Amino acid sequence: MDRADTHRGGTPAKLVLWAGSFEHAGTQRFLLELLRRMNRERFTPIVFSTLAEGELLPEVEALGVPVHEFGTGRRVLSPRTVGDLSRAAAFLRRERVDVLSCMLGLTTLVGPFVGRAAGVPVVVNNQRNLSYWLRGGARESVYGFVSRRVVDAVIVNSAAAARELSERFRVPESKIENIGVGTDLERIARATPAEDLKRELGLGESKVVGVVAKLSPVKGHGHFLEAAALISKAHGDVRFLIVGDGSERTRLEREAGELGLSGKIHFIGVRDDVPAVLKLMDVLVLSSLSEGSPNVVLEGMAAGVPVVAMRVGGVPEVVEDGVSGFLVDTGDAPGLSNAVLRLLNDADRAREMGKKSRAIAVENYDINRVVARVEDVFSSLLERAGGPAGGRV
């Protein structure tokens, strides 16, 4: 289907993207890229948010995209949540929204029911990680039912997520749309190493090993710290960067001190110049215990940085072990340290892996292709549903 196609006789289809907050995290950054690049002749985007705050919110608002907060509480059946879901349904019905795309977490559990109650022609869920957050029980059952019976499709970004939907939740393969992954190659190519940060942190000529992730338990920073302690003992001239923030920061800072990493590890918080920071690194580490297909791995590859990652989710689909980086077993801190040391001790191999990583990213992981695939999925589902809400009787 041509990307320039429109709906309702030339009027763009109304699309609501239902997200959480706007913190620096993978799904939120993907949402921002969608909004930046979406063909406005094809779709008019609107954002629903459960909490309209976070570092990325000003960037969304600068695009002129309306943001509506429906502050659903933690308990699905609380009066506040029921009231906000009712308001959301009224908005969808009043505005005759054509497509509702529920992005993550609670929105993928309750959002599809709201969309169906409001008569939205196409309702879609997104699964951009493995569903570790469900942990069995009622939420898991509801998520499976929603994915099989309520939504028109589930959009995923990795074969691993597609397998989980099929095997764990018994979702028909015909309802699973794998759009793949991508990153902003041009932005990364334009970035130059953050020399000011390098001077500020006193990195000098030290080797730099870093991790970029929200400071939450699933990101496995504890394993990164264990590996950093082992690396530091074997290779004295190494500094470690932890980029990101979150609920685990205080605990991780304390643990870093207990491991003897004071002065060698730098918690630098959320950054809006991640590509420039990546280009300071000799090795990028992904220590996550669960992932779909993480954006930061693509960013590191596009920046020409070799990656050492846990073998989780869709990571092996992106990082070719021994070619563009190294993969280790989940939770294996000694394995992580050994892989990093192989690169720190062999500059030629690290350089060659970095070049290979960048070539793979440029050839396969352009974000513009991913956005086009998302638009095509929405258009195909709208056509199958008989057209947009505004053109139906």
C-alpha cells in the first residue's frame, strides 16, 4: 500500500496512541519517533497518557500532538480508574477515532475493552518486551484473553515476543504483526563524542564501559556492578558509566561503594545526548533480565560500539555473537566481565566489531522503515474493518 494513501476520501485517519508517562525509556522513545515521522496525510495522531509528565513530554508537545491524561489508578476497579476509563471511552466515541493503539502495561489490559465499548473500528495492542510484568494470576489471564479475542492485532518488535504470544498466550499467528526494530541513524551519525562530559568526569584516556537503561530491577544493573568489580580488578584503567535513573539508584550507588567501585563508576542520570555519550564508550553492556528488542543496542551498534549483552528476548536477533558483539547467559556476571575484557584487551577486534555493528545497523535498522510498517499495519486493519469510523454508517 502506498504510504501517501489517505482515508475518508482524503481525510487522515484519527489515531490514538495510549501510553503511560513520558520518561526516558524504550517504548516512550519509540512513541516519540512514531509521532515525529508519521505521515500526517495518512494519520492524525493523538496521545492518551496515564500520567502526563516526564522528560519526553515537552518533545511530544513541541510536535503539536494533543496529549490527554486519563490518570488511571493502580487498581483497575477503583472509582478513579473506572471514571477515567469512562471519560476515555467518551472521547474516543465523540471524536470518532479510527485506530486505538495501546502501547504498554495497564493500557494493554484495559485499553482494548475501552476501545471496543467506544466503537473504534481498529484496536491494537503492542508488546515491545517479554511479559515479565504479568507474573501469572488474573493479569496474565486477562492479557491472554485480550490478545486472542479483543484486539485486531498485536504489534511486536521481535520474533521472541511473537513466540511468547503464540506459545504462552495462544494468540493465532495471523494476529501477530512483527514490525522489527529501528533507530534514528541520522541522529547517531551526526553526534560527536561528549568531550565536555569526558572532562567533567575525569575520564582521561581510560577505557569506558557503560550501560544505558532505566534503573529498575529488570534491567539487571546489579549484575553489571558485579561484572564491573571483576573487570576493575583485571584491568585497572577502566571507568564505568551508568546512564539513566529510576527507583533503584540509591541501592545501586550503595552497592557500587560496597564493591569498591567508588571513583571508578559514574551515575550520570538521564541524558538527552545519548548518541554522543555512546561514542565515548569502548564497550556497551546490556545486563537486562528480560527484553523484547532494546533500542539502546541498536543505538550502540549504529554508533559503532561493540555490544556485550545478556542472551534475552530478541537480543540474539540483533547481536550476532562473536561478530557484532558477545552474548552471555542471563545473570552471568563473570561471563559478562570476561566478554568485556576480551574487547578491552584486543583493540583490533573491538574496532572490527564496532565497524561490523555499524554496517549491520545501517543496512537493517532504519527507524523510517519501522514507522512505515506500523502505518501499513493500521491501514490494512482499517481496510479489513470496512473503513474508518468517520466513513461508516
